Amino acid sequence: MAGKVQSDVIWAVHGLTRASPDYYAASVANMILGRIGLGGRLGNNVREEQGLAYYCGSSIDADLGAGPWAALAGVHPSNVERTIEAMAHEIRQFAADGPTPDELSDARDYMTGSMVLGLETNDGIAGTLLGIERYQLGLDYVEQYPHLINAIDHDQVVAVARRYLSATDYIVVVAGPAA
């Protein structure tokens, strides 16, 4: 890409729908893998420990149809291959071992606390109501959400990570300057 200085790396697998029974376990797994703190385990390894990326994290795009579960990083072009290897390694390790008790507790606390904070603005309330209607979550969803998240345990996170985060069946896309 002409004029681009940084390379953006996306590692992705086929994800899940919002209606999937795996959705909440996958959301907790994703929070630990690449969201909480400065990018979860991915950010800690790839960005903080190895210094390979400007940013690194993960996302799940679960909607009425299944979107990708992706790991993302912005890197110097010379670090692309090492970053892909580091991301794949961290994802394999997470699927093998799952979260620590502290990671699981922190993710649950963050997710349930974020729900409450999100309801403090008109925009947050409207977005929550839209999600309740779009995904047919039920009128008691706001009350049930903390129970749904706090019920997710280590084994569920490991199972969903192993089910979706394939170490062999993924794609990588890189956008950046010519090598």
C-alpha cells in the first residue's frame, strides 16, 4: 500500500453467531486473549514482552451470521513474520492451557462492570436495547448478564478456544508497505 508506513496484521478464524451457545464463553476467552488491559495475553506477549507491535489484541464479530474471531496487530514491516509467529504461538498456548484463575476473574469483573457503566448514557441504553431486540435476548437480559458471565468457568473457556482457535485452519492478511 503506497504511502503506508506500518503493516497491519490480521490472523483470523471462522467465528460464531451471536445466538451460538458458545457466545458467552467465547466472549470471556476473547477478553482474556486480546482485550483486557493493553490487549490481553496477545498484547502482553507481542507488544509488551517482545516489542514487536504498536498495538495488538483480538476481536469477535458475532452477529446474526458468524463473523471472524481475529487477532490484530500494527507492526513495523520488518516485524511482520515474527509477529504472526508470536500471535499464533500465544493463541495455541491459550487454547492448550486456558486462563489462569486471576485472568478469568478479571475478565468476568471487567465484563460485568462494563455492562453497568454502559448503561449510564443514553447511547449505552439505546445500544443495549437494540441488542436485546436484535438478538432476542429477553427483557431480563440486563439482570441476567452478570449471571451468564460469572457462570463461565475455566473448562468452558478452554473448550471454546479449542473449538474455534485452530492452530492450522486460519488465514492471515497483511496490509502495509512493500517489503
